[in-house]
Amino acid sequence: PPTNINQSQTQWTKLITPSVAQISADLEKIARRNPQTVVFFHKLNANIISSGKCEHDAKWHIPSHVSTPFSSKNLAWGALSGRKWDTIKDSLEKLSRNCAANPHQKGIAGLIKTAISQYDTNVSSKTDFGTINHPEISSILTPTIPIIVNYALMLPSLLAEPIPFLRKNSSMTIYLTKNLVCSLMANAFFCTLEEKPGMDDINFYRLFNTTTKGSAKVEKLKCIITYFQKMRVRAARQKSGDEIISFERRCITAKQNWTQSISQLVPVNIEQNKTIEKAVDSLKVDFANKQVGGGVLNEGAVMEEIMFATSPELIISRLFTEPLEDNEVLIITGTEQFSNYIGYSQSFRFAGPSAPSIKFQKDKLGRIMNPIVVMDALNFKTHEKDMQYQQQLIDRELHKAFVGFMISNGEKNIPIATGNWGGGVFNGDPELKFLIQWMAASQAGRLFIVYHTIGYASQAQSICSMADFLRGRNASVGQLYKLVTAYVLRKYEHQTVFDFVKRLLK
Ligand code: AR6
């Protein structure tokens, strides 16, 4: 892959491997077989890249596609004039040369501010670059800037066509190469991307802004800088970066008949010591916000934000994924963890680069088999907690989890790796949420579910006892559903959902 921004497109064409042509053919076959699902792929082919240039202009500022920053329709305004991408390129190249010449210089925050203000005259109103001024950031960032600039300016040679939005109420999959994802992330870092109103931010302004709430932003920045460094090291070692990452928005409107379900409850394994990220050969649940990534580019540092910061390729989904509706999830396959961490929330800390992901197999599209399902639970305020036992809200959670857990055509039946989904910031009752996810996984026909209780021994014990109790009685999903939805009527008797279900069955 081109590791130098000056390499021409012709050189890039020559570097295309036969396997990429094969992957492209495989994806086209998928598109033909699944006419319901629009399959979109950025072909790594110079002809298409050059003919695609007019696409970037034609689809500039239309609601269905992300506006490409290097489109010739992207014009600089105000005192500046001409194509904005030309200004971006000049400004970032100058920044890169400056940092390369003096990688230990002080004042990187000022240099980045000057660079961005060449193409965003409003930058001062959006951020003060306070987190970049942190000594632990500035010392690692200055020598990394040429790498990030390099990736950012590669974008025109990697992005064949504008990226469509994964819009509400639609099922659609986007396939991007890892190099393209890295290039988009580098553009997000330098705040060059066009943000659609109504979507969460993707440019890094807020992450760069001074924080008064502890060190999470600084620790997340360390994770992201590590990601760029590791991508560069791989490129230098001839690892191609042509591997695919897929982003599947799945929307299912047809509802299950839970009362009538005769599906048997599947086995439950308890994992007390490992976090969900450490699971292999499983579908990992991200305890998400409906705006994917939640507060990853701001103050947040709980499950989802930590997962996104340590696997930054996930962050780019924010560029094109509209907020999730009740009947939708996003499944991301092919990302990797680049950083280790310790702690949680205010104690969250970057703990060095992580080892390569050799434990994951690749599929024939070259995707690292590390699927993650981004699914948002309902968010209950403290005073609203009692509402969660209402049947219609239980149905919402069941359907959301079922859409996430169902096995689509040709997909392998792997276990679900989950835990207290919706049971932290969102105030859900962990017992109820366990039963909901268990029913959804059983209805979806998963082989088993692995429940990560991360150190809560008493929770592990009570889930084991509940699973033994119900499976010992051959309970079906429908039976459990009826018991759970009856709980709302008796919730003031001071018994937990587990106690209630057991007592009623006994
Ligand atoms: N592995 C297993 N279990 C975990 C892990 C992990 N890595 N991390 C946390 N837990 P929470 P929510 C457990 O609060 O309630 C974000 O801002 C731990 O017991 O992250 O669904 C999103 O963007 C924790 O209390 O998920 C949303 O805005 C519980 O899982 C919002 O939080 C819930 O973790 C979602 O909140």
C-alpha cells in the first residue's frame, strides 16, 4: 500500500493484489444473491477511482451520501477561495514537514490549531486544543503527526465513490478496507469531514477541548494515536491493509410471537473474569447508545466508549450511521483492538499497545472474524426505573436483542458474548436484562450464551441457579415470557424478577 502521500495512483494500481480482485468479485456475488440488501464496496481500482471523481461532485451535499471532502464542489469560503481540499493538503503537508523536521518540539497544540484554521476559520469557537497540550499527549503526538497526515491525504486514492448513509429503517451493508477506514479516521482527526445535521459528531473537536472531568479524553487520545502508529508499522511490514471491515445496519420490522414461542432456553455459560472484548469466536455485544459510539469523542468512558477507543476502527461508523431505531442494530465485522486498558469510567487508563489479533480467523472476504453487535438498551432515568417491567418496554428490548442475535443466511452459529446490557448508565435491572437476552438468543437459535459478570460473584451464582432451574424444567421461551411479563403486576412485593419467576413456577 502507498505509505507515502507522493506515490501516484498508477503505483497504487500496480500494488493491487489478486486477492483484492477476488474479494471484489465475491462481494458482487453477494450483492446479486441478496437483492434486498444493498451491498456497497469501494473498489480498489484506479479506473473506477478516476471515473468516480465525478460521483464525488454529483453526490456533493445530497442527503443520501456523505459529502466527500476532496470533491471539487467543496469550496473554501470567506477570505479563502478555491477548492477546500487544496487548502487542506497544503496546510497538512506543511504541518507534517514541520513535525518531521523537529519531532521533539513543544507547542504541537498551537501548530495543529494553525493548520486547521487554514480551512476552518471557526475552529477557535469549537475547541481550545487543551487535551493536546497535555504533556503525555504532545510528546507522542508530534512524531506521529506525519503518519496521520499521510493517511489523511491518501483519501482520494482510496475512496472510489461517496459513502452512502446507513439510514433509518433500512438494511444495508457497507464494506470498507482497513486503509480506507484509517484514512477517514485521520481526516476525522484533522476535522476535515462534513458532518450531517442530526448525526453525532465525527470530527475530533470535542475530544481536543479542555476537560474538567478527569483524564478520560487524554487516555482515549493515547489509544487513537497508538492506532495510527500501529497501522503505519503494519504498512511498513507489507501487511496490506486491504482487509475488509463491514458495517451492516439490520432493520427487522416483523415482530416475534413471544407468548407462543416453543423454543427451548439455550445453555448459559458464565464468564466471571474476562471482559466481553476478550471473548473469541463469539458475537460480542456493545452496550451502545442509539448514536453509535456514545460519548467516545467526548467525556464518556464506560463499556461502549472504551471498546471504541481501544478499537478505533469502530469510531468511523459514526460518519455514516444514522441513530438506531428500536428495531435496528449495527453489526461491525473486521475491527481489531489496538490498545490495552485498565480501570473503568474515571479510572480508565490506556495500558499500552495490544498484541496482534492472531487469535481471530479470517473469512473469505478477508474480514477478521470479530463481529460486534452495536445495540442500545432503553435508557431509564433513576425515577423511571419501575417502568421497565411494562410489557411493551420488555417487548422493545426483546425485539432489539433478537434483531441483534438472529443468524442471517450463510452466517455461522457462534455464541453471544454479553453481560449487563443496559444495566449501568441506563439503569436497567440486570436480572430482567439477563432474562431478555437469554430469551432472544434462544429464539434466534444460538447454540449458547456466555454471560460476562466481570467479578460479581453473587450475580454469577444467581444466574447459574436460574439457568439450571428453568432448563431443568425444560421451560420454553414462551413460558418464561409469560412469567416475566406477569412480574409488573406484583413488583411491589419486594421480590426480584428471579425470585418471582422461581416462586411462580414452583
Ligand atoms: N465486559 C463485560 N461487562 C461490562 C464491561 C465489559 N467490558 N464493561 C461494563 N460491563 P454500561 P449501559 C458491565 O453502563 O447501561 C455508554 O455511554 C458493568 O457491570 O456501559 O447499557 C453508551 O454509549 C456495567 O455496569 O452500559 C450508552 O450511552 C454494565 O456492564 C450507555 O453508556 C453496563 O455497562 C449505555 O449504558
